[in-house]
Amino acid sequence: MLDARAHPSCISVAVSRAVGEVHAARNAASQIKCSETCFVLAFVPGDFDGKLVAATLEEALEGVPVFGCSTAGQITTHGYETDALLLLAFPKAHFRCSSILFEPLKPLSTTAIAAAAQRHEKKFSHTAGWHRLGLIFADGLSKQEDVLISTLETVLDDLPVFGGSAGDALRFEEAYVLHQGQCYTNAATLLLLETDLPFQGIGFDHFLPGGGQIVITDADPDERKVFEINGAPAAQEYARLVGCAVEDLSPEIFAENPMLIEYKDRHYVRAISDAGEDGALSFMAAIDDGLIMTLGQGQEIIRTLRNGLDIQDDQGRGPDFILGFDCVLRKLEIEQKQLGRAVSDVLSAARVVGFNTFGEQHCGVHMNQTLVGVAFFGPDQRKLY
């Protein structure tokens, strides 16, 4: 049994493990007090029919706005799960929300997105003493998150934006976002939030640069595909670098041996999703000709997780809850090392709820194999007197 202290108090968490979209959605919705709820985030198993989930929640939640996406796994109060429908109800007492749908994402018009985001942000009236942030959920198969998040970071000035890319387990077939009772592919949902709760952004991984320079010598940036590394066929050269046969390349190998880029004095993972029969490697974030990279060297994942989640506010308090976006490749590595239960215990104790992603967005960058999120703290006690 979980300690009740591991459950957030400033939001309501509803989980259903019922079989089938309708049963799961109705079951989870029955745990939400609609009259007290500003909006709901829904993180949906990747094999669920999004249109059916969206329609059922729209009816069962009596029109309360629902946003979210399909996932590659959920993070509930029990830690990692795969087949649970997770609803997070954000109360009117602490949150205000406005939303915008970007559709289609591909082809992407940065001009249109920038104008829409700026216009929407200006219309979202400011509540004195409340704090603002943005949440972005994007189709993780659109391959447009890099440009999307950098555009939003540029035009939304001092408003921090955090997010995760929608996934579909590891099928890489179809991912979707939910926006006010509808399901959309090739789209993104941006939420502008106001809250009276203090919050802090988090973002970390468990890799350090561990080798010499690697040069991308032939790539298709639009498709995030690399054909040559160091002048040799990409899959062949990558396999040589990590010490395995080409035929043994797998999601588990990619998860444990990511490639890193350096940006603004930090290293970020550019994760590989698969190796094609043509010898090319497909990536989950931006890639280009001439890019200089290095192999990542993994650090102890439990220790880095505990350290990354060990945060306090200026009153010395731990978070009431952390909204977390955790890359599915981290989860794959964790399960490969048989650390799933241990990691779930750490996530639960830190009050992390959220989902496993196809990519994460933070500080204007789309990245992989990180845990990105927002730590929300209880109301500032100093303002209550």
C-alpha cells in the first residue's frame, strides 16, 4: 500500500485500469468532482481509440475542458504503468486555464503559430499575484516539436513552457492530442495556465559525454533521418561505436547508448528510434548534416533520479506534486535493468504524476531521454496571514 502522503492534495488524481475505452473513461471520470474542476489532463494508453476516449470524457465530465494525449506509458501514484487511464483534475481554487490548438503541425507555419500564441496570451487576462506557465502536448510523430517549442519560447517572452510529445507505446504509427472533447493527430495543444501555487521547472537526464567526436555526414533533417556517420553507413558505424552487430540494434541498445549534442554549454540527448533496412538511423529530435555529436555515458539512474527530484521551495517545503514528462526510452532502460519497481517507488514518494513521452520540451528545446516537469508547491503560507 502507498503512504497517503504520496498523493497530491492540490489536484485530484483519478486512475482507471478497466478494460476498454468507454469503461475506463467513465470509471476515471466518476472519481472527479466536476463542479470544483477548472480543467482535466488525460494521459491515455497508446492503444486506446482517442476519439472514443475524448467523446466519453466530454459526456462523463459534463463539459469540463479536457486536454492531454496518447502516451507510451503513464506515471500514476503507483509509479510506472502501461495500461492505466490517468486523469488529473486541476481545481478552480488554484488554477485558471486558456488553450489553443495548433493544426496541422506539418507543414508547420512558424509565422501563424507565433501570431496565434501571442494573440492568445494577450487575451488571457492576468490575475494579480498569480503565476503563469505554459504546457505543450504535441503529436510525437509529427517531427515538428523542435521548431514548435523554439517558436513558442521566442514569442511568449517570460512565460516558461514545459511539455511532452504524445506517443503510442513503441509502435510509431499514430499519436494524438486531446483538446476540448476532440481528438487530433498531426496537432499540438498549448495550455496557458495561471496558478496561485508556487512552482519550479525541472529537467534532467543521467548521461555525460563519454567519447570522441562523431560527425553526421549525411542526413535528411525534415525526416530526422541519418544515412551516414563519420562517412560510413549510419547503422553500421553506430553499431561499431557501441560494440554490437547491426542486426542486434534494438530500442534497448539505443536507450543505453544515446548520442548527445552540446547546446549553450549543456549536453542534450538526440535519441534513436530505429534502424531501417536501408542502414539509416531515425532520430526522435532535430538532426542535420555536419552536426558534431558524442556518445553518452550513463550514470547511476536511481541516484540521478533522486537528486533531480529532491527540490524545495524558499520555505524549505517539498512539492505538493510534480507534473512529469519522462521519456519512454528512460523507461525502457530502467526495465531492461530490472529497476522498474525501485524507480516507481522513487517517483511515487516524490509525488510525480504524468506520462512517458516520445520527447520532452523545456527551455525552448525539444530533447530526449530526460525527465522534464513542473513541481507545484502548496499555497504560500506567508500570504494566508
